[in-house]
Amino acid sequence: MADTLSPPPPASPMTWPDLTQRPRSEPDHHFAYGPDSLQCVDLWLPAGSPDGRWPVVVMVHGGCWQSSIADRRLMDWAAADLRDAGIAVWNIDYRGVDRAGGGYPGTFHDVAAAADHLRDHAATHALDTSRIVAIGHSAGGHLALWLAARPRLPRDSLLASADPLPIAHVVSVGGLPDLAAVERDPANGCGTEVIARLVGDRPDRFADTSIPPLLPIGVPHTLVNGRVDRIVPDYMADDHVAAARTAGDRVALHWVADAGHVELIAPGTAAWDAVRAATLRALALPD
């Protein structure tokens, strides 16, 4: 009788050192949009000259909205891979809730100012402001969706602005779009206390900060999530997709088996391949 072979165990999720110990490429330009060292942007430009203007990714790092956990450099490997694919990457930084000036409204003001600063350099670096995809990882997934939703902000909000940078598509990567859900559920990897520091102590504190009150955001978006992500519970992606579709948004959800949180921004993994493919499709570029 033939032996019965057991299926191999699932691979362990990547750890942060699996990514951060890789060789690191460098951006092509660095810009400041404010006096703090975190009020800055790195620009990654493809080699050669574009046929017209470069399509652009506005990249937003995560780190549970805390600068002590992560800054823009965590996205360097993803930015380099997209640069190699012929995409300009506007990799933004911002003050987290644990930084002087961060929290509400500072963190949101920084993210908005960093994105809008792209216009100041678009002509010089041949950036196509009509072809912008925002990619955000983890807490950055929430902030990337928030950037796209800025035209929906209440007019009396401290975060509202007259002419926000237009976002054509969002790719939320292991994102946390519903801040109220994060605050309710200690099973998320960011904890619950951080949300109060992010949204402030005020009436309707989620009205201009969390994504569900801003639906429909009016911008198509794709969620890419790992099935073994220990930071983001599965239901958070499912609930967002259901709410966004009910509100009228075009939204897709791509689950990646055996992928955790780190794989989502690690080139060479199936999870990053899914993020990259979604970005290329959104920019109408060949895969």
C-alpha cells in the first residue's frame, strides 16, 4: 500500500528583518515641504526620458500612524521595484501621532501637504498629474484612501482644502480603513489607544478622518490583503468592500494565500506581485 503523504505546512510569514536586511536602493531626489525632518518626500524616477510624462505612484508608509515604528524608508524596496517598471514614485513622509505636531490635525495636514507638493515638481520632473495611483501599506492604506476621499471632507473640517491633488486609483495594501473598528478591536496589531491620538477628542471625530463616513469616495480602489496577516483581521477588508460597494464605489479585493503583513511590500513575493499588477492595471501599463 502506498504511503499517504501529508501536505507541507504553510510557510511562516516574513518578518521585518527579512525585508529590511536586503540591499537598499536610493531615491533620485529629496524634497522638504515643512521644517520638521519628517515633512519630506523622496522621488524615485525611472531611467531615461518618458514618452510624454511619467505615471506616478504616491506612496504612503504605515507603522500604526507612529513615526517611531516606521517612516518612508520602509517603502524603499517597493519604490525601487516600481521605478524599474517605469513608474515615478512620490514616497511621502509625515509626522505620526507620537511626534510633536502629529495627531489631529497635524498628521492629516502633513499627508495632504506632502501629496499636494507633487504639483510643485511635476513640470521639472515630467510627472503626469492626471495618472496618479496612491499606494498605502497598513496605516498608510487608510491614509491613501483618505487622500482620495479629500474632496468628500465636510466643508467645516480643519482638514478640508480647496484643491486636493486628484487621485485616479488607490491600492490599499493590508490597510486599516475603518478607524472606529480599529479602536474597538484589540485583535488588530496596532492596538486601540492610538486612534484617540489620531482623531482627537471632539464630536464626530471620525467624520473627517475615517473612511466609512466619507463613502463613496468616488475613486476606484483595490485592496490587497494577506490571509495570514497578523496585523489586520480579515473582516476589516471584507467589511470595507461591502460598505464601499453598497455606497456605489468600484472596489476589488485580492486575497493572497500564505501571505502576512511584510510580504505585501516585499518585491519577489506573490503578495507584492499582486500589488504591482494592480498598480500597473490602474495606470494602463503592461504587466
